[in-house]
Amino acid sequence: MVNKTKKTIPAAKKPSKAKKSVAKTTKKANSSNSDNANPYYNPILMLQEFLKLEAAGGAILIFCAGLALIVANSPLFHTYQTFLHETTAVIGIGTFELEKDIIHWINDGLMAIFFFHVGLEIKREVMEGMLSTKEQLILPIIAAIGGMVFPGLIFFLINDGSGIKESMNGWAIPTATDIAFAIGILSVLGKRVPIALKVFLLALAIIDDLGAIVIIAMFYTSNLDISNLLMGGVFVAGLFALNRSKVSKGSMYLLLGLALWVCVLKSGIHATLAGVIAAFAIPLQIPGERRSLLRQLEHDLNPFIAFIVLPIFAFANAGVNLDGITLQHLAEPVALGVIAGLVIGKPVGITLFTWVFTKLKIAKLPKGMHMKHVAAVSLLAGIGFTMSIFIATLGYKGQQVHMVEFLREAKIGILLGSFVAATVGLIALWLILRNDKEISPESEANDLNPNR
């Protein structure tokens, strides 16, 4: 016979109602956290790793842009132009063929991978990162809106009445921010830069990228092919069906993503948007699996984007021939609108919108940040470069003489405006942070780790 004894819990160990409530809340929070499958995951460490890559990528970006300028103003210019614009490459399966010149393969193909990476980054940040709560999201959205409205408005005012309506096509050029370039400049200041400032600039640039995606879809799309658009819709439905079915095989998403890219390329919408749509279909976390397909793809693509895709894009698009360029060209409406938009419009819009909405208590600054930090870092947001050049190539397409000249003026404005914004922003931040203590990345990661 087995003796059964009734176990009793001492009264002192019974959880109080308050403790039950806390436990219940904690359990609920943990259940909603996609990382509970991996308690060792530290998003701050991931962010620090990303920032290091962006900084290194920014340095290579500057080098490739400089190299492109040297080549474009040397005896190699004709070879450079011929290779990019007259050399074609063909891919095909059976009777299906795609033939494009090299510059289009870079701008439509490689940049689609870049936008896919941007889409992954945006989705992760909204679901679990620096944009995952209302408080975290509202400030960079407000700042980014100000940083897009003011540059666009300044460009419009300068080019309104210029005589050629196509000059207005570039209004969105100064609305963009180059993440890699800006973070690269910020990294020059070393360990004195608090992560809150880096996060603000990064979140601002991410919202800027999202804004640029919307602008491209709405304002730089023409001659729609409805049949390819409908076929693309079928592949979009397939991608999100994979997501709903909790499929974690990356190859399945790759096949449908490539098919979507081809349909979008032929539809009249810019092909890079296919990358963003495909990224939004990638699942962040699948129940029962420790591996996150989205995080893995983002992590694996980081060095490829930073060290291959963006440097190739910079080399192919930053090569501006300066032959015959005088100060008079900088006073042309397109160049002047881009420079003024990046150097003046960006910082004024970001700082003013941030100040107004924090005073109205609609948004609040992160701990340790003040308006002087916002004003200084907003100058770095005027580094348009990659995305600005990309929008310029969309706005001023064609071989007409005035369109070719507008594109050259826009690129000169982007290069000069980005250089001025980087220089002034770096000086302003150095003056503000020069007396601050250096911050240990390890202790910062441990202190700010939400999974600790």
C-alpha cells in the first residue's frame, strides 16, 4: 500500500494578488515576444554589429564615389560610359529572355536586393526593434516627415518658374538620407556617441527609406502594363500564402520573389519595389523554431549590401564628368534646389518638427538626448547620396539634351550637398560631444538589453 500525503503550501509562500498580476503581465509580455525561443538574443548587440558594418560600408562608399569621379574625369571616361550604357547582358530560360544594359542591371537588379534588405530591416524594427512601440515610432516618423517636406518644398520653390517643367521631376531628390554614409560619418566620433543618438539617426533614415519607397511607387511610375501587374499580384498572394502557412524555406520565397521582380520590371512600376514587397512576406518568427528566417537573411545580406551592392551602385552612378562645370552651374535651379534641400531643408525640417511636437508633448526625446543633439545629427541626415542619386536617375530619364543636363546638375548638387552636410554635421557633433566620456559598447549592450 502506498501512503498518500497531501502537500500543503505554507501561507508565507502563496503569491499575493499583486505578484500574480505582475507574473501574469510578464507571461503575457513574454508570449508576445518573438524572441522567447532564444533568451540569449540581444537586439542591442545586433544593432551595434549593424552599425559597424554600415560605418565600414560608408567608408567604401566614399572611396567608390571618389574613384568614379576620378575615372569620369580621366581618359577612361569614354570606356566607363560605354561599358555602363552600351554593354548589354542577357539572362533567359527557354524562350524567355531579359536583355538590359549594365547600368539597368545595377539600378533595377542589384538595387532590388538592396530594397529587399531595407524591407527586412523595416519589418524587423517595426515588429521587435527600435520602432516596435508607439513611443519609439512617433518621434522618428515626425522628424522624417519634417525632413522630407522641407527639402521638397525648397526644391519646388527654387525650380518653380524655371521655364522647363521637367526640372520639377527632381523634387524628391533631397528628401532622402543615406544610412551607410551618415552612420559612417557618425562613427568618426568614436565611442563618445551614445546609442540613443545612433538609434535616432538610424530610425530616421529607415523611415526616410520607407518614404522614398512610397514616393517612387506614387510619383515615378508610368505606362503601366496591367497584365504583368495582375500576374505580379498572383505572386504577391503566393508570397503571403507562404507566410500564413508558416513556411520557413527561403528557397520558396526566393522563387516567388524572382517571379514577382520580373513581373514588376515589365509592368512599368520600378522593379526595386518587388524587393520591398517580398521582404514584407518573410516571417520574423515561426512557432517552434529557434531560427528566424528574417533575421538570418538580414544578417547574411548585411555585408553583401554594404561591401558589394552599394559600392557598385556608387561607382556606376557617381561618375559625373566635370568638364566645363563652373560656379554658374551650381546656381542652376536643379543643382541649387538639391544643395539647398539637403543642407538647409533637411536640418530645418527635422529640428523644427521635432521641437514643435515635443513641446506639444505628442513626442518625447529619448533619455540623454536634447534638442542640440537633434539639431546636430539632423545635419548628417542631409547626406542624400545613394537614395538621392537613385531618385535622380528615375526623375531625369531619357537622352534629351536638357534631361541629361538636369541629371548631371542633380548629381553635382547631391555630391556637393552631401559633402557640406557631412562636414558641417561632423563639426557640430564634435563640438557637442568632445567633452563627453567614452562609452563601453559591452556595458551599453548589457544595460540596454530588453531581454536581460
